[in-house]
Amino acid sequence: MEQRPVLALESTIISHGMPYPENLEFARQAEQECYQHGAVPATIAILDGLVHVGLDGAMLEKLARGKGVEKVSTRDLGLVLSRRKSGATTVSATMRLANLAGIKVFATGGIGGVHRGVNETGDISLDLKELGETPVVVVSAGAKAILDLPRTLEYLETMGVPVLGYETDEFPAFYSRKSGLPLPWRVNSPHEVAAVYREQSNLRLHTGILVANPVPQKHEIPAEELNPVIEQALSECDGQGIHGKDVTPYLLSKIVDLTAGRSLKTNVQLALNNIRLGARIANEISSFQR
Ligand code: PSU
Ligand code: MN
């Protein structure tokens, strides 16, 4: 066996997080970046009732076109599989399937979290619960700025999930590098992340590890600039009566429109940046095991 390190990638970001054909371009580039940084990419999705861990070009194309592709979180897995449907997996379902496949590291754009207005809607992404239950390292540019970030951090603390700032002392806000929210732990190398992973597994701790990796400076949209856009997107979402699993895809695409595509470029770059770091962490973890 070759025993090369593997990095899991999700598919909701492709089918429901970005428009076609930019999403297809992103999906291909994501796999290339992963190889270039020494890991084998395993994009995870469900196609006609079968779980796939690692996809070919035609499968990526189908996901990018998105026709008949459900958005699948952990709770939808049983239904989508039993009905032989196709689905793009969110962070929660991707973590769960990656763990079953023995994959230890997963890179995404930004995790879901506690939504603003949670007191009225109760909307909390299943991603957070999954991070509390599944021992996978998740590399993310913080949580999406459309969320209630302080409450998202509180929830992660309650679930016992370590949040490691990667070369930062504060929680990144997806499109922006800063949120003003301090993080308790900072790490400065893939090796340090791998060491935390090793100790957690020795202790049989089953929580995930969230690595919060800020978007590279030259691609960030500063929070002051983006906040009014987010406010507008949130109010239109509310006005249209959109709720549940449609909220995040709606907001992301509205923000792409309102920024004339700039947020899409940032989203692509932050996700690629997470993939590069994820590949390096996967290498470190596998070198511990040799
Ligand atoms: N990161 C991105 N774009 C995305 C997502 C992450 O850059 O579209 C997806 C992930 O699949 C994440 C989901 O799990 O958004 C969150 O959806 P919800 O808020 O409905 O849990
Ligand atoms: Mn939700």
C-alpha cells in the first residue's frame, strides 16, 4: 500500500455554494492544489444512492451543474441513500463519511454555525454538533460572516471543540481576516496541529479539531466594507421567507450578486488556502504514523 496522505473535500460548496461554471473550475483547482501539496484529494458526495470518497471528472461536472443534487447534512444521509438520490455533502456529512473512510483531515471554505436571529429561528448548523462528535481535523476560514460569530464560538466551547487560530490570535470571519473575537489557542505550523490531533486520539477524545485559517490578506474583503452587504442580504432573505437549509446558499449567492462577483473570488481563494494547509496537516499526521 502506498499510504499517501488523503485530504477530504466537501461537495456542498460546489453544488450549493458557488455558481456554475466557476464552481467546476474551483473543484478542479481544489484537487490540483491538494496534489501539489502532497495529499490525495477525496471529494465526498453521494451519487445515485452510493457514497463516493474521491470523484472523477464527470462526477465533479454533475455536482457542479447541480441538477437534482440535494444538499445533504448528516441527518439527510439515510434518506438520500435509501431513495437512491444524489447529494452534495455539507461539512457535517463530509466529516462523518471521511471518518468512516479513515480520513483524518478535511478542508472546506467556512463552517456553518449559529445564525443571527437564533433566538427567533433556532437556526444552528449541524456542522457544530458534528464537530463535537467526530474526530476529524477541519480546516476552515473561521465561520461564515453571515453568522452570529460570538455565539458560534460559545457553542463550539460547549461541545468541547478546540479552535486553533492558525497564525492568528483571533477568529477569522470568512471573507475577512478579523472578527475582533479572541481565540484561546494559536498554532503556527501544520506540525503543531498534528501534535494536538495525536494527543486527542491518544486520549480517545472524539471531538473534532477546528483549525481557523484566515483568508490571505490580498484576497480579503474588510469587514467594514462587507457588513452593509451582509445586512442587505439578511434582510432580503427574511423578506423572501427563506429558512432552513436554503438560508446559507441564498445568502452566499446574494452576496456574490451584491459584490458583483468579488465575494466569489474571495470564497475561492480562502478555500484553496485551506486546502493547501489541510494537505500539509495531512502529511504531518501521516508522518507521525510511519
Ligand atoms: N464553505 C463555503 N461555501 C459553502 C459551505 C462552506 O465556502 O457553501 C457549506 C458547507 O457545506 C457547510 C454549509 O456545511 O455551507 C453550511 O450550511 P448550513 O448553514 O445550512 O448548515
Ligand atoms: Mn441551518
